[in-house]
Amino acid sequence: MLDSYLTIKDRSEALFKEKSSKFFAYAVPVFGTEDLETFIDALKKQHPKAGHFCYAYYIGVDRQQYRANDDGEPSGTAGKPILGQLDKRNLTNCAVVVVRYFGGTKLGVSGLISAYKEAAALALESGQIIERIIAGQFVITAEMEYFGPLMHFTSTEGIRLIDSKFADRARLTCETRKSQVEAKIKLLKAQLLERPPQDIDEDTVVPGVQFEIIE
């Protein structure tokens, strides 16, 4: 189960120069194409005389949503090398935009590829790459006699308590790493029933306690 990914923590930027052309590169976290569009609109106001706004991005934990855009540069000379730098670092929910000012000297295909690649690399290297953990939630509904053991379990197992409600029963909304949700429930069942974890499965019932995984 994919429950973590690498991305850039905050916006970072760099400047690369090649034969009087300037390449302003920006790396930024994005969670949808709307985020990127908004960012590029802001860059166009910041760089009104720039000739190209080339970019690449990956979105989604599985990195299935992506694009490389040359924005008028020769095909494959800008977006693809930028995307390659995201690939090299296995990043997602991240975009790199490179803004080019033409300096009067043509760089040629290989020169453009090298320049966009280097600019993107510098922007990513100036930022902080981090691992984001995807959390999963589950709800425990239990008779009040279980309240003490439940609170002890959540605190010792590193489970975050999102919400708690009390009436005739306790209702606890819990959060932990997504890939560990089922294992944590299994372990809790074992502790409440005073049985080995290997004897517990998803159909094991704890009298007075119900579990619900929130998808």
C-alpha cells in the first residue's frame, strides 16, 4: 500500500545563465493543476517580458498524473528535461517552472536541453525534499469500561486521537499511518481479548467494541 511520497517542502528557486539567456527556475508543491495554473499566472506578472514559461509536474501518490510542457521551445527541449529532474528524485505533488529570457544567442537543441535540466536541478537542490506520510483513520465505539485501556493503547502505539465523544458509550476517531490501520486494530483486539495477535483476524469480535475503517 502506498502511504508515503517524496515532495518538496516549500517553494524554492534558482537562476541559471547560459550565453546571455537567463533561466529562472521555481520548484513548488502542487496538489492539483489549478495550483500550478495559479502559480504560473503569478510568474507571468512577475516576469512580463519573459519568452517562455516551461514546466513539468507529477501529481498523486502513484505519480500517474503528469505533464511536460515546452511552451513554444523546440519539442522535447524544455518540459522533458525538467520532468527528468522530478523523476530522478522520485518526486510527486511537485512542479518545476522555468522562465526563460532569451539573451540573443541561440543555444541549439542540446544547449536548451542542458540549460532547462540544469535550471530545474538547481531549483530542486535549493529546496528541501521531504517524505509525506498519508494517514488512515478508524473509529472505535466501545462501552465505557474500555475507555481506560483504549486511551492507554492509543498513547503507547503512537495513534493520534482526532475526536472523542462520550454518552453511554465512547466513540474515538483515531489516525495512524494508512498501511498500519488494520494491524493496529488487530493488535488492540488481541490486547482487549488477552489473546496472541496471531489468533486475531478481521472477523474477530470484541464484545462491547466495534471498529470502523474510514475509507
